[in-house]
Amino acid sequence: MERDVLMGIDGGTGSVRVGFYDLQGNPLGFSATEYETKHLHPGWAEQSPDDWWAALKESVRKGLAATGIAKERIAAISSATTSCSVVLCIEDGTPVRDSLIWMDVRAAQEVIDIAELTGSRLSAEWMPGKLLWLKRNEREHYDKAEIFCEYQDWLTYRLTGMWSININNSCNWGYNAREGGFAEDFYRRLEMEEAVAKFPKQRVFAVGDAIGTITKEAADELGLGYDTLVAQGGIDASIGVLGMGVYEPGKIALITGSSNLAMALTEEAMFNEGGINTGPDNLIKGYYTAYRGQVSSGSILSWFKRELCKDLEGGEESAYDILNREAKELPIGSDGLVVLDYWQGNRHPYLDSKVRGMFYGLSLHHTRAHMYRALMEGIAFGTENLLAQFRENGFPVHEINIAGGTTQSDLFLQIHADVSNVVVNVPSEPQAPCLGAAISAAAAAGIYPSLEEAVRAMVRFDKVIKPDYGNHLKYRQIFGQYRKIYPNFKDWMHETTDVYLNA
């Protein structure tokens, strides 16, 4: 039987999504299975790795059944997963506790301490701060664990039975692909030398490398063929860049979902806040990946729908469709509402995990639709704050390729185009991480000679959103006020956060 199908896995914040594609990147089918995120305290976010695996099993089996694709047709599989979603486990893959997923920012104090000890300004989302928090607060779990890794590496182990790391996400822990090692002096200064010893660094793979075939046990559980090739994937946003058609310098890829990430390939390192690694070769060899990110974007809209729109559920029209229709009728600026999109802190440009989100300007005139539109505008302002940093570093931003949840709303796409005064290109396949993972699988299987060739062959576009310059001028004034909120209120927000956390 001809092996003419590629399978891409997207281990996202809310679910495992599985896409099936032909060798030209055309979608053949898709399935998704949700899992739970536990928010035990403000700023915390945990998931069970066993839930990831259970959701993957269900998604693969549902997808194969729905499409009628025979397992023998699948040439290769690869995955894109959240990062840094930290897993502590023993050698056989058994977790010693739930994963601290990427949006968990409990290590806010730890990254402040790390900056003082090493001079490196890191996000509280990243592995080092989380490990330091665990060492200080859950020493029994920290010591019991034999492996420190991420969602991606744990999933690769479950698929292949082999421990390894991938260049794409391990740069956030201090791995430098060109030097072939970790920033060991950094960990010595933190008195965490043992952490490096627990990283599964004996084998290192780049995106699109062939790792090996799936184990018999994993194949039986997932319903796949025994000789299915497993290819190295990486961070969901990075792999999504490939699925959005960005494979060389010149364009911004904006991947949207629970969080937003703006990414570009550059020949030289663009952003360096004294971090432990700027990420050479971490997606496509020869390039750095410059990125700026929002912690909260689509997750804020999900929160709003879940907590404040329960009465809209269950009808013929979805809650989002109703909210979008009502918000579209409202003026730019939502009649005076401004939203700060820091529900789980700020990643860029401030690397500040202690600030939180806010509405300003609420009056008795405002409706739920005003609030929803203001949320979309606030998220778009947060994205523009990222794009502004690219411009300030000499990278002109005139158009972006966009994928993810935002593409489901024409209103949201237009708001992004108008706020940032950019052309927005929407790929035909909205599941960019799934397609990007399939592209990685295609390169590993030798279907295309390189990742770049696979991207050129497998990505197409079907929608272009152009900005309205008059709307942009209005948004530019409001954005100026948005940018003043953080510097003017930062100290007050820090003090207020500390009061509530310590109360």
C-alpha cells in the first residue's frame, strides 16, 4: 500500500489536535480531544501528561475512523507542542507530578532572583525559573525526578521509547546548537548543576530530523502501523511558522491561540535581553528565530465566553458568532473602553509576571458586546506592541501571515490589520501547527529534500485582509494611551498583586 499520508500532531493548551494531509499538504481530515488545565492558584496552570497521551490516542483513532485512512498509508508523523511545559518524570516516563505548562508564571520571583544572580532576564514561563521554584518549594519532586524535559520531549519518548531533546525548544533552557551544549555556568551560578544532568541531552535532534520508528506499544495504543516514522517537531508556535509559509527572512508569522506569538527568521540575533541563548538554528539551519509573545490572547476570549456568556451557549448560533456580530456594530474604541491584555502577566516587551489585566473606562452605557470588542482591540494592541519592537530593531513590518483561532473571525482579522496597518495573509489551512508538523514529517521521510522545499510545496493562501488607513489613524491614538498604562501603573500593579498573593 502506498504511503501517501502525513500526520501532524498539535499538543496545544486546550487539546490535542491531529491533522492528516496528502503529500502536497491538502487536508484529508482532522480531529481534536480536549483536556483539563488546573489553575490551583492565581498565575498557576498545570496539566497531566497522562491526559495528553489519552487525548492523543482518542484523536488519532477518531481521525482514522472518520477519514477511513488505513494506518499503512501513513508515511511519517511529527508533533508541535506547547513550551515551556515542564515535565518531571522518572526514567520510564512516569510523571512525578503534573506538568507546569507554559502559561504557569508562579516563578515570578525566581526569575527576578535569576536576573540578579546571572544577569539573564528570563520569562517566568521558561524552564529555569520553574525548576528553581520546584527546587525551593517541592524538593521531594525535584529530587525524585530522573528526567527534566518538556511536553515535546516526553511525547517523543512515548512514541519512540528514546529520550532526547530537540534544538527548537531546548534553547529556552540554555542549549546552543552551534556550540553543542548547555549554558552550564548559568546553572552553576544558580546552584542547579544537577538540572543539566537530568536533561535528556544524549541525543539531540533538529526540526525535520528522522528520530526513528514508533514503538510497537505506542503503535498498538494509537492504532498506527509498526514501521511509522517519527520525525522531530518542536514548539507549537515555531512549527506553526512553517505551516504559515514562512521559511526565510522577510515576513512575520503571527500564530494565534491561547497566546499570540510573532516570529521571524533573521540572519543575525535580533532580541537579546541577556538571555541564556538567542536560539541559533533552532528552526531552520542558518537562521535565528526572533520572536515576541503575548501570554494571553485567545485564552482571554475563552475566559470571557466561559464566565460571562453562559446564557449564549446551546443555541443554533455559537456564542462567538453572536458576540462577533454584536461587536461589529460598535465603533472603534468600544465607546471609550481600553483593555490591558495581561491576564497571566506580560511576556514581551516587559517580561513581567506580576502584572494583571484590566478594563478601563466602564460606564453604565457599556454592554457585554462593548466588553468583547474591547477585548479584541486590547489583544490587537498587545500584538502591535510586539510588532513595534520588530520595527524598532530595523525589521519593517508591512504584512503578516496569520493562523490559529483569530482566523475564525473576520472582525478580529480586520481589527489586527487596522491597528497595525498591515496586510494580513491567511493560509488555506487554519491548523498551522498540524500542517507544520506534517511538513516536518515530509522532510524527515525524504518526500522533499529540505524543510524549505516542503513549505513551498505544501502551503497555500486563500484570504488577504487589507487595512483601512482611516481606522488605523483612530486606533493609533488609542494605542498611544494603551502603551502608557504599563509604565504608569506598573508599581501599583506589583504592590496590589503582592498584597493579594500574601493575604
